[in-house]
Amino acid sequence: MTLRTLDTLGSLEGKRVIVRCDLNVPLRDGIITDDGRVRASLPTLNALINAGARVVVCSHLGRPDGAPDPQYSLEPVAQRLSELLGAPVAFARDTVGESAKEAVASLDDGGVVVIENLRFNPGETAKDDAARGAFAAELAKLGDVLVSDGFGVVHRKQASVYELAELLPSAAGLLIAAELDVLDRLTENPERPYAVVLGGSKVSDKLGVISHLLPRVDKILVGGGMLFTFLKAQGHAVASSLLEEDQLETVRGYIAEAAERGVELVLPTDVVVAASFGADAAHEVVAADAIESTPFGASGIGLDIGPETAAHFGEVIRESKTVFWNGPMGVFEFPAFAAGTKTVAQALTEVDGLSVVGGGDSAAAVRQLGFSDDQFGHISTGGGASLEFLEGKKLPGLEVLGWA
């Protein structure tokens, strides 16, 4: 089976098209701090507007536990969307209630409405199939067609992602199609050399990715908090750095498998160790096999890869033709511990081939550090969905659209 795309839906002029986006943006005091996911939705929305559809945008935001919560309202997103589209965007103050029904009924061809946070209704994320189905049935009354374009949620069996796609004629939007094209290139016959850069806090978050990609890549570079579990697995002391003791044997297995397959496992040779976890903490650069040699001793905390490691990672990345990066190299939110992440990001902008930033914290990091989306081959909006795809898992939100 192949993915159903927009062209399979026929003429959409005058039709009510529900678009399931992923507009789960970070907010601070009601202000969007990173509108990347809103901007990523624009190609599909503009295509539908130009086709004369009556566009009903729906999304989740945060984790409001199935009840209305003003701090998770999509109203700021509707306002930002209006600015980006250069046209009025209506906002409904409920999901399937009177406000939503009236707003949809008032749409003209090419008009857009955003309905309130889907997760304000407990049926959206209910574990019970019947509860999700009942909410999906109410949502279906708002539209004639569903366009699923929230790649960040296709790994979730949720009412607006799965059951709604069974109730209405449905297809994937341009964002999902683009994400799948890139992820397919990362798993099927990638151009070589192929390097994967993994960071973030926990090895356990990346186990499936490492296992699935080991037979497919040439090099794996490890940074972030997860590096300390690798160092410990090699017998090095890591002081008070983040460590997953229960993953040590698994990591030793990966180290051995990489050697057997001829995959180069590139681990840090130096790290930045701090006296404590804080933006202004005293810190020193130390060899990766001598972390406790700092004045902080056993209480030291590794918060970034060191400059020697960052430079080497950059060289490996620039020499590669395909690079996938997921997870920052350190605590990039603190300027003192952002250098490793910034060096890796810069190197990805210089790749002569396909460079992919794997969503989530990595996407937030590159934007916070001053990079623009168009400097990279692709910035995924997927996060967890991208990782599960790269683990080889079946994603229900894609299967229901014909992807197999």
C-alpha cells in the first residue's frame, strides 16, 4: 500500500477540510517562543486555501489532562497563523461544541478556522477505543475530508490521528509526505559516508534507533548526557554525571556490535565538567577518561562535550554525505555549555549532501543558537515519531493513511 496524498482527494473547492496539524509550540506567558511547527504547516494550508477549501485546523498543545486549561489554549497559535498566512483566521473556543460548529458554518471558500486544543476533550487521548471513537465521530461532523499533517503525532493512536481518518476520506498533507521522503532516504540506500549523531540525556531514549541503524550507517557519534553511560561502560569514572546504570550491559553490547560490523563509534575524548548544574557553575575541560581529575572530584557533572571532541565531530560530519542528528551535545540552554551543540549544528550546515535535524530538542537548539531552518537539508517536526520510524516501528497514524 502507498500513502494517500492530497491529489487522491479530488476537488476540494467548497469542502470542509479538517487539517490535523501539530501546532504543539512552546509558550512563555502566552507568547510563542518557537513558531517552527506553525510555519511547517503553511505549505499544506496554503494549498488547501488556494484550492478553495474551507479549512478547519485542529491540534493539541501541551498536556491539559482532558479538560480546558487557559495556559494551553491555541488562541496564540491562531493569531500567529493569521500573521503568517496574511489573512484572518477565526478561532473557536471549544473543540466540538457550539463555538466550533458556528465558526465552521461561517467559513467561506478559502477561509480558515482554528478550533480549541483537542486535548481539552478526554476522548482525544483516551485508552478506550470507544471513547476515542465517540470523540472522532463528533469531530467528523465538522468536516467532509481529513488531511493529516501532524507528523509529530502519527506514532500515537489518538482520536484525531487514527479514528477520524477511518471515518472521513483522508490523506496525508505535504508535511507528512516530505517527512517520509527524508526518513526513507535515511533508511533505504543512503548516500555514503553516512553518520548519525546522537545526544540528549538518556541512552534508553535512543536504544531502538541505535539497534535499527547500526547495520545501516558508517559512523555513530555520541554526545549529550548519554555519553556518560558509554564512558562508564568502557570502565571510566563519570563522577556525578548523568548515568543509566541499568543500560551498561546494553551499551557494551552495542560497542561490541559496532566493532563487529565495522561501524566507527565516535565517543568524546574531552568533556566540560561543572561544579554543579547551573548556568553560572564553575567548569573545566578535562579528558573524557579523567573526569574526576577536576577540582570538583566525584561531585563534578559533565554538561557538554569538550572543544577537541566538538572539532572532531565537526570534521566527521562535514566529510559525510548523509547525516542524521538527534539530541543536543550538552545543556545548550546555558551559554557556557552550548559550544558543542553549536559546533555540531554549524557542521551540519556545511554538509555536501543530506543533513537532517531530528526534531525535538535539536530543532529548538539550532533556532535558539541563531541558525535558520533553511541552513539545513531538513528539520524534522517529528521528534518521537521520527525516532520510532527510524526504529522500524509501525506508526498507526501512517498506516491508517495507507502507508505500509
